[in-house]
Amino acid sequence: MVKIGSFFFHIRNYLFPFFYLILFVPSPRIFNSFYTPLILGLLILFCGLLIRQLTIGFVNINIAGKNRQVHADILHTDGLFAHSRNPLYLGNVLEILGLAILSNSLIFLVIMVPFFVFIYQSIIIAEEDFLNKKFGQEYLEYKRRVPRWLPNLKGIKRTFQSMNFNFKRVLLKEYTTTFIALLAATLLIMKLYYYFYPSTFISRLPYFIIIIALLIIAYFIIRYMKKSHKLTS
């Protein structure tokens, strides 16, 4: 399982386009209404985005490993890491679940979401093997104290009060992930709207185009600010 997790960690960035494309494949529906997948999907998606942003806002971590391999110089146990050992992966799973519901795709929900969870579970096992070898007893004690996935919310208020949230760091590190998630959500809402209200889709299309244009403009503004070092954390 460690080797499988290391493999998925190495190629994980190439898997996301594949997952996003499958969201648009024709599939049996989950819901027979427009608003149920819209509201439920967006709520779950934004919960995932919020968890990721809170994690990065409170703790300055390297989320890319090293040379696309599992790596860590520091064992982070503060911020949301004091409540879940893998808050970023939890956020990712919620994001993909939210998009699956928003797509109203039974195939994606039943097949791809479990596969997605399997990928992250195997990556986590590979990371745990690395952390156990590098940090030894310190990691084992942390592992016993903090759950792997679902957060222990005891003391969460104290965590928020005791740490400073770095909004600039969130912008710099999360703008691409957030942009892709919001762009996918917008396109899925377009798909959903077209399916349930085809007769009025053309009249609503300019609104969708404006939202997409604003997302693209915001993405390139933040990217420019980062690359030009006009925005630093």
C-alpha cells in the first residue's frame, strides 16, 4: 500500500484533469430537481475549500512534497493539524464530493468518489510510513492523539483564538486550486441548468459567461501579483 500511495502521490496532479472531465460524462441522475444538487453540492464544495484555506492560513506548510515525492521537514501539529492529521485531504475529498453532487452524476458519485478516496487513503499511508521513519516517537504520539480523517473538534475555538490567520498566504498558495474548483462548479451549474431549463438557457448564458470571465481575471491578477512579488506572505 505504501508503494501504491507513493505512486499516486507522484502522479496526483495529472489525475485531476481526468476527474474533472468525467464530471461532464452523461450519467443517470442523482436528483430530479435543479435546486437540490445545486444547494447541497455548493455547500459541500465550499466546506472543502474552507477547510483547505483554514489549514493553510493558520500553518505555513509545503503542500507539494519534494520532487513530487513524499517529503516533510517539519511535523506540523498545530492549527487544524491539532484536530485532524490530514485536513487538506479531507478538504479535497469534500470538494470532489461537492462537485459530484453538483454534476448530478450517479456514475461519478458511486464509482469515482470512492476511487478518489482510495487514492488519498493510499497516499496517507505512504506519508505515515515516511513520517514514522523520520520523526519516530514524536509522530507516534501525535498519531495516537489526533484522528486520521474526521476532525476532533474539541478545543477548536481555542485553536482559532491562539493563531494568526495569514490571508495573503492563502491567496498565494490556494488561488489555483480555488480557481479550478469554482470554474468547474460554474460549468457544472451551466450543465445542470441546461438540463432542467433548456428553454431559458440561452437567455441566462451571458450571466455564466460573466462569472467565468471574472474568475479568469481574478486568477491572472493574483498570478501576476505572485510572480512579480508584489504580493508576498
